[in-house]
Amino acid sequence: MTRITADVSFLRGYNQALVMAVGRRVGTFERSTVVDATGLTPQAVSKVIARLTADGLIRSAGVRRPTVGKPAVVYELIPESRYAIGAHVARRTLRLVLVDLAGTVHHSAVSPLAADFTPEHLLHALKAGIDAITGGNDLRGRLTGVGLGMIGPLDHEHGLVRDAHGLRHWHDVPLREVAESYLGLPVHLDKDVTAGITAEAWRHGGAFGDAALIMVESGIGGGFWLGGAAHRGAHTNAGEFGHTVVDLDGPLCVCRRHGCLEIVHNRAAEAGDISRAARVLAVGVVNLLQTLDLAHVVLAGADLLRHGDTYLAAVERAVHADGRRGDWLATDVSLSSLGADAIAAGAAMQVLDEHYGIPDLAPL
Amino acid sequence: MTRITADVSFLRGYNQALVMAVGRRVGTFERSTVVDATGLTPQAVSKVIARLTADGLIRSAGVRRPTVGKPAVVYELIPESRYAIGAHVARRTLRLVLVDLAGTVHHSAVSPLAADFTPEHLLHALKAGIDAITGGNDLRGRLTGVGLGMIGPLDHEHGLVRDAHGLRHWHDVPLREVAESYLGLPVHLDKDVTAGITAEAWRHGGAFGDAALIMVESGIGGGFWLGGAAHRGAHTNAGEFGHTVVDLDGPLCVCRRHGCLEIVHNRAAEAGDISRAARVLAVGVVNLLQTLDLAHVVLAGADLLRHGDTYLAAVERAVHADGRRGDWLATDVSLSSLGADAIAAGAAMQVLDEHYGIPDLAPL
DNA sequence: AGAATTTAGCAACAGCGTTGCGTAATATGG
DNA sequence: CCATATTACGCAACGCTGTTGCTAAATTCT
């Protein structure tokens, strides 16, 4: 949630979100934990904790007995106090997950989508899937909304699918609005890769440095987390990482340029040379590091995870070996901790993040 | 200036900075201008204006007579109320500028630096240059500080020069601290390219979308403005844009990879084929757009500006022609509006930005 | 001259984090 | 067993923010 002006209600939301982030990150915490992590005064933390307790978002979980003195009350997030549903809308499948406030995935289900499915098809499938998930659980008042992670291009700000790659029937569809009225729940629409990186950041609960999620799944894309927030770019079109040229005289790509990372990678992969494909991707990842100086690189996507170890090894090798990188330039590389659920789970967490994440102040 | 927790003093600084940004952007403004731009209530704007007037940062400049009703008081920034000095520390030259609160460059001077100059040499040159600039003007109490824009790698957070490329005597030099005590002024240390993009953003006074500054000057680097703030990366090492591979089988670069943008570009330039060099750079710029989706691309650097029109044409052509970019994907390309002063002026504006810019809330 | 319109600001207010200080709960030492 | 030191916690007063309600001022139009 972004806004321009700052008033006292912003203070409240912001500092509450700080405490929630601490809770998400450490499991259990006490007043002094929050004081140390945030710099708030103890009294201020007490007030915030009182509000969060009243809202049913955190609860006390016993006491800690120090060596001397009055025991400290230990608190914890109540994971089951809020949920969100996340959807990963791919070209042929719809994956739905139920995620709780702590970022834990409770249900995960995949259903097929017809080739060239229409917006109506998608809405029906969403409705059916959500009913199936929520039917067994009583989530009255605790379901925050639905997040959709989808192929671009789209317009995040207006909730509009502009022209999804490889899908007919998807030109300038106001999907957020339509889905909200059809499902009766708040809907958040974003690119799949952006949802994916949000999952990693949300679960870390703040203190997550600049990061990228690299996704290989019938195409290569990147999602970015920069300066404590998702980076979507000026037109929600950031992340077309597969269409960066790495071979000036390479083969012609569908994007009309020569030697894009995606086509060079795919040629190698189609020839069965996964090792070379991974090395090509690794060149692209190091390019990203040189440009953006990231603290984390997360690898994801069905096509990549099928050979996860090969890709991970190639990228780690390139990151640590190339480019005279001193030991002060640490970057950790990992496979997505959520595996195939990463995108859908991230979409759900974006909804939670809107309500319980650290609010942004929109640039003027 | 970054901080973690938000209190009422943050509100004050933040909303004051919003008003200052409006003033910097539009020249003259009145209360309703700010109300429309920020969403603050008229009464809140009045209070902010009263504080800024008391601080001597803005003044009234007559009235505007509407068609009917009481005339509105017109305000304007007082450019001469605050100044900052900016320095562009290059391998062989030191450029110093004096910049006012509105971002106007008042003095500009270049002095040579000895090959392999030491930190002491630089401090002496800085001191002498600053004295020369401030000697003629009485800036008592109005000089905010000194900004240094410099070659990396360096550590912005700690004000440390790690290992400046191509300079001996510059390993782990705590330049900010040393310069502050030697000059008796607050010092801000940052990479040259980051300073450069800050200049563009500051002069626009907020409402400046995601942008990059591409600098070609004995090397190729990039400075980034993302989400309303400079992007420095996890270790202040973002912007090594010249060392992204664009030709997998290209010549070996000093960074030990093959076919970096910088070496491919430089080979063409050294062969006298500026047109090809520009086209190579343009490929890199489009790579950036695909990755980050920028609203502005600014071209700068002595080597580039020497053939500014050629580069501008090549980049514009590539940006608008390549990659099926629909008309909704607008990106404007321009040469640096400050020319050779861009880096030094930007370094000065970073100092002003720390005091009068929109404050950041540091990620937890 | 009087009505309508627009701008400006005073005064009271709610809500935020902060500060000062008193109180509760525990371990330790005599 | 009891006094003391130590740690945790919260009430109450405070300063400050932007907001709200209302009044006053300055101008044009009728």
C-alpha cells in the first residue's frame, strides 16, 4: 500500500509493521527483542504490542526467566489469524495455495487450464479452486484476499493484463476489478516473478537485502527486491531478463534482437546440453550482479528446478569465480525454498504484505 | 538520511521535504499547488510553509489574483539560502562546483591531479579549491557540506574507499571521516555514477521515475534511481554496467570475463568507429531497459559527450525500435543536462538531499 | 453597497512516540 | 526469612504532528 503524505496513522501502521516483521522473522520474541531490532522505546513497543494483541495478530507465549529480575513476557505471531490465497497463472496450469500470516503454505493444488483459456475460464477455475480450499476450513473474516501471479506484460497499478505472452483473449483485461467483483475478495495482480521474489522477502521478515529471483519456465524472467520493496519498473515491465543480449552475433530471438539470453540458453537446453544452458544462465546472473550488486540470488521455475543442482552449481561457480569479486562482495545463491509453490505463495504474501507489511511512501 | 523507526519528527521532515520538492520543481507555487500535489490538508500546508519560512528556505513572492475571491500568496524557494560543494574525483582531474538549493551550478573549476595522487594530495586540492570558491562569497552558515563523487569500489555506508580502480594508494581509506575533520564540513562519499543520477533526480524535484545514468569515461558505468531513491546495491557496488557480457565469445576483458560491454565498445571506439561503439552501448542500454523498465535514460561522461549526438541517436533508435516495445512503454533518452558538471553537481546535491530531500526509512 | 467566492489562519482535538517515575516480580545475599 | 538488587512493565503527563470546525479577510460580480 503506497501513499504520499505522512500523518500519525502512517506512524502507527509503520511501527506496527516493524513489530510484525520481527515476529515473522524470529518465531518468538519479547519486548526487548523489538527494542533492539527497531530502536523504538520500550514504552512504544508496549503500546504497539497491546494494539496487535487486541487485533488478534500476536499473543503471549509464556515468559522467559532471566538470571535475575522479573521474567519477560514472550510473544509470538498467531499464524492462523490471517490467511491469503495465492494463484500462479501459467500458460497451461493454475496453481492455488493457501498461505498463513507467517508465510507457511497450507494447501497447494494444481489444475489444468485449457489452451488459450479466456478470462472467464480463469475466473471459474479460480472460484472453484478457492471454494475447494476454503470449504474445509472456516476462514470467516481471516481471509485477506487473493493474489494473482501472472505472465506479463501487465499493469500492476491499474490491475490490467495488457497482452499476456502466448495467450490470446488477453488484451487489456481489467482482471483485478473483474476478479474482485466475481470472487468477492480483494485481489492483487502482479507479474509472476515479482510475486516470487516477494515470497522470499516476506518470509525473511524485513532485513532482506537486494535480491533477484531468476525463473526459467518456458522463458526466462527475473523478479527484483531492491531497497526493501519489489521493483516493478516504470510500467510494471521490469524482469524481461531473458531478453537481454549476451551474444551480439547470436541467433534471432522472437523479440527481434540477436543473441538474447533466452534463445541462447534454450538452444543449449533443447540440444540436451543442460550444463551449457546453466553456464549461459550463469553469465546472465553475473551480469545482473555487476549491474545491481545483489545480496541474494534465488533460482526458480519448473524447467530450472528439474535440473536444480546443475544450475545451482553453475551459478554459484560463476558468481564466486568471475570478475575479481573480493570477499566483501558476498552474494548467496540458492534454489527457491518454496519450490514449485514459489510464485503462488508469493502472490498470496503480496496480499498479506499490503495489509501487514511495511508501508511504502509513494514517491511524489 | 535513513532511519528505521518513524516518529513525529519524521512526519515533520517528510512533509517539509514534500513541499520543498514541489518548490524545486515548479519555481513558484502557492498553498493550493502543494495541496493538489501532495494530498496534505490546506491547514497542514500552512503550518509547513510557516516553518520553512522561519528557516529562511522559502519566501513569499507576491500574490496571484484569481478571477474572484481573495488573492493567493505565491511562494518560492530561496535558492541562495543553502549551498553545497560537489567534487568529481577522476583519475587525473578534480572538478569542483558550487550548487545552490535549487540545483543551479554557480561555480565550476577543474584542476589537474597528479598521476597516482594520494589521499593527502586530494585533501589539499579539495581544501584549496573550496577556499577559492568560498573566498569570494560569504556563505557563513549556508554551506551544507561537501559531496565527493568518485571511482569505486567504495563503501557508501561507512564512507570508505575500498580500492579505487586504477589508483594506487587508495586501499581502505576512510575518506569521509578524514575529509570531514580536515575540511571542517560534513562530507558525503559516493560513486560518481550514483552522484550523477542524483543530480537529474534532484533537479526534477520528486516525481522522477526509475532512471539510469550511463557514463562513458575511461570505462563504462551506470548510476540508478529506482523507486524514488538512489540504488547502490548490497555493497555500494551497483553500476558495473560496463562489465556485463554482451558477446559470449568476445575478447578477454580486464575483469577476466569475455565480451564485456566495455571492451567491445572500447575496441570499436579505439578503431575510430564511433558509430559502432554507440550501437554497442545502445545494446547494453536496451538490456537495462528489459531488465529494469526505466522511464529515463541519461547519457553522460566525457568520452560520450564528445560524440553526444551520435550516441544519443543510436540509443534512441535502439530504444524505440528494438523489442516490440508498445507505445505504453515510453522511455525518454537524453544527454546529461549538466554536461561535464553532472557528477560534481550531483555529489553536491546528495548533500542537499540529505538535509532537504525526502527522507528514507531504512529497511529493517 | 451587498452578495458570492476564494484564501488564510486561529483554536480545539485525537493520536503518535517520548519521558519520568512508580510498581510488580524475580534471584540473591545476609 | 527478609532486605536488596535487578529486570520488566505500564500509567500519566507531555510535546508534537496533521485534522477538523469555524471565523475573518480580501477580492470580484451583481
